Amino acid sequence: MSDRLAFVDKFPSAARITRLSMGVSFTALTIGALLGIVQALHRTNVFRGVISSADYYSVLTGHGVLLALFFTIFFLTGIFTWGTSRSLGRELPSPRFSLAWFLLMFSGAVMTATAIFGGLVGQIPFSADVLYTFYAPLQAHPLFYAGLAAWLVGTWLAGADWIRTYYHWRQDNPGERIPLQMFMIVTTMLMWYIATLGVAVEVLFFLLPLSLGLIESVDPLLTRTLFWFFGHPVVYFWLMPAYFAWYTVLPKLSGGRLFSDPLARVVFILFLILSTPVGFHHQYADPGVPEGFKFIAMTNTMFLLLPSFLTAFTVVASMEYGARQRGGTGYLGWLRALPWGKPAFAGCALAGMMFAAGGFSGIINAGMNINSLIHNTLWVPGHFHLTVGTASALTMMAISYWLYPQITGKRLQFYGIAQVQPYIWFIGMGLMSNAMHRAGLAGVPRRTAEPQYQQFDFAPVLGSMAEMRLQIAIGGTLLTLGALMFVLVMVGTWLAERGRGRLRVDSHLPEPISGPSDSPRVLDNVKLWFVIAVVLVVIAYGFPIYSMVADGALNPAAPPFPV
């Protein structure tokens, strides 16, 4: 079959799972974005006519869970299903099994969302005002935890489906190098299997039994530690679809080829090894965690700058190669030759620029001393709105402009709106995140509907509090507009009739300038890298978790060690 044949025609089963996953992802984006503008306008005191401050926390929980878990990871299952079939040139082994894990994920997401939104309706005995960071002592309805458990098992089965497909390919192709996209998928899922052990234990053995009344209490420090065992690696799980697109699709969109396949493999190996043993940097303020283990987490976090810098070099070099192939010249003049009018390219490139800014603000979060300046302030959501809110979200939207026609066989609709949308999002995020960072430096708290205090005035370093609140409200409004513009394009394309003409895009990706043959085969030894990752996790978490469990896993009064 020709590479120019539409993906939906070559792999109809994989295309169906990709469409279903992306459909749920875009639905979560729509609802989450609307919740976001409600909370932004309420918190900034611009408009408070939609919810009360008591309901603010249900809205905040919905915004975080729908966007940080369901929008991002349903999209990941979609693009990884596409990448598995595209890179290996085969369908997934069992369409029924693939549909089963999707339905399990979807059912879990519906259960979790029902528990969250039930808190907004007084007649429904559900509530889940536990925020995205759902550790004790906050407690939700059992439906919330049961839904998360079902959804999580669904993600495990999805990874098993992709790895099983790879196993069948390997039997037919012994001795060949793993295709780059498949290598990225396998390493990402191995990281996910390690990272989700913490949240699985937290939910199944502590939070769900507590909500059902089977146990009377839990140790909040232990549940918090188990959550952050998962809570930071999930950041990279959000980012992996973006890295996946930046390395394998963005070079083509730039008009060129990937600069280095070996560097891309090194980056994903580093993420597999270093993503999990860093969670304690979210617990610098916890007196129950030994300072030495916080230092280990800080050191590992700083090491994670390396794959980010390697990515910046490789992706920009790939873009420059494409621009010069298109006639670009000069030290920086080549930037003008890039296709800024194409929404898929523009969104990915702008997302990468925002990610660079988010990386620099993340260095502040990672430092043990300087973190105390911005801990639990508005700086923190300002940071992760640059990472998951733009690097991940804008890349996912942008690459959908290129990918969605291939899995539907339909031409992209409302192309003019698609061309403008990435810039609307970029401007909105620039305004909102900038104001959030400055407000955080002034000490404005996060996670509260009422950031004002009697007989206390914040002292902003730059600007005024009124200006920052207005900037957050304007930025949030533009972000909501950008999300709705994107959804309009996707729904329009979904409802359009399939034409007879050839699509303007295809799944063919050019070979890298430096291919896999330029790297040692040990890079493909994922078993080795998995073992190293597990060893680092044991070093970082073994003693602290053992001490917490040994002194009473269910007893919140017992310190894990003498303080």
C-alpha cells in the first residue's frame, strides 16, 4: 500500500480508536476550558455571578482533573495508537481489546466527572472538592476514586496493547532497530507503569477504603508522598505527546527532516530514568521527609534540564534545516522562511517557545531554598500553565490540525479560524501566566476563591494587584476563546462529508538526517534502562516510604521518624 493512502484507509481499526480517544479529549478540553474561565473571573473578582465561593473548589477540581488527566491522556492514547500503527506498518492485534481499554478509560472518566459535578447539585449525594492533588486529609465520594482506578487500569491496558503490537512486529523483524515513534511509545509507557504504582496504591489501599468507611484514618504524609510519586512524572507523561510531535512531525511541517534520531532516543531514555525519583521536590515544606532525600529529588530534577536542552537543540536545528531548504538565509533570517501561516506548524513552534519560559520558572520551583519564596503561591499555576497548559495543550491542538484529517479522511474545515487560533492561545497564555508569576512573587496564594485578606495588602514587585487581576481575566478569556475556536474546527471537520479528492496531508515522515544506525544498539535496550529507572526509584523513595509504613500506615499521629 502506498504511504500516500489516508491513514483511515490503511488502518481503519487504529483510526477508530484514535478518533474516539481524541473525541473524549476534546470534550474534556471544552468543559475544562469553560470551568477555567468561570474560576478565573470569580477569583479575580471581575465577575462572580456564576458560582459561589463554596462551589469554587468543585469547579477548580473539575478544571484540573478534566484538563490535566483526561484531555491530555486521552489525547496521548489517540496519538500513540496512531504512532504505533504508522511506525510499525500494522494494525493493533485485537480491535475488541483496543475498544475494551478505551471503554474502561471512558467509563472511569465519566464516573470521576459525575462525582465532581455532583458537588454542584445539592440533591445529588456526590462530592469531590479534593482538587487535582487528591491526597488526604481531603476526602471525596467513593465514585471519584473508583472512577480514577478504572481509568488508570485502562491506561495500563492501552500500553499493553501497543507493546504487544511491537512484540509481534519484533518477531517478524528480528535484529532491526526499533522505529523511533515506537521507541518513544515504549519508553513513555514504561515510565508510566513505574510512576502510577504510587497513585494506584494510594487510591486502592487508602483513599477508596477510607471513603467507603472500611478504615477510620490514614497517614496524610504517606498519601501525599504516594501522590507525588506519581504527580511529577505525570507532568512528563503530559509532555510526551508534545515531544513525540516535535521530534517526528514538526521537522516535516518545517519543510525538512529530523536532525538527529540518536539524540531523540537519548532524551526519552533520560525521561524514563529520571522522571519518577523527583517527587519530593513537591514536598520541600513537609517536615516528615528527610532533608537528604529532598536534596536527592532536587538533584534529579536539575538533571532533567538536560533532556529539555537536548530537545531545544535538536528541534530548533531540525526547524532551521527545513527553513533553509525553503530558501531561508542568515543567522536568524531563516526564521522568516518557516510556514507561520500553517496552524499545525505555528502551534507547535509557539508551544515550544512557551515551554522554554516554563522551564526557567520551573528551576525556581526545583530549588530547595528559593522554592520557599513561591511555595503555594500563584507562581506555581503560572508555571504549569506554561508547561501542560501550552507546551502540551497547544501542541496537541496544533498537531490535531494535521492529524485529524488523516484519521477521518476529511479535509480540515474553517481553515482561517485554525490559522488564527494558535496565536490567540499564545497571547492569552502570555498575559495570564505573566500576571500569575508576578502575583506569586507578591505572595498571592493559589487554591483559594478569596485571595484577599483583611488588614493586609500585597506588595507586588511590578505593577498593581488590580492590573494583575485584570490581566489574568483577559488572558483567561482569550484562552477560552482559543479553546472554543479549536473545538469549532474539529467539530466542523468531524461533521463534514468525506470528499473524493486527495487529502492535503499524509502520515509519511521523511528519514532523519542522522538515523538510528549512527547510534549504538544499547540505546534500544529498554530492559536495561527500565532496570536503572527502578533502581533510582528505590534509592530515592525506599527508606522514606519504609519509615512511614513501619511507624503506622493508617495512623496520622505517628511521625515517620523522630523529628
